[in-house]
Amino acid sequence: MLGWALTFLIVAIVAAILGFTGIAGAATDIAKILFFIFIVVFLVSLVLGLVRGKVPKA
């Protein structure tokens, strides 16, 4: 999911450089949404791993 967010971010940057502001804005919004979904899923899996006791030992 983080890969998709980075892909949309790159699309947004390229579109902004080429002057396609509408596409750049939409791609930026999608990248933000995917990034925050990634953060939420990461935190949920981290908490579930702590609760179940399956934390890798250093």
C-alpha cells in the first residue's frame, strides 16, 4: 500500500511539473489517503502483535 502511495506521489509531481494541475491535485489527494490508510493498518497490526505476544526479539 505504501508503494501505491509513492506511485501516486510521483504521478502528482510529474503532472505538476508538466502543468496538469487537476491531475496533480487528484493524485496528491489519493497519495495522502493511501498513506494514512497504510499508517492505520501498520498501527493496528503492531498493536495486535503486541497483544498476542508475537514481537520479534532483538
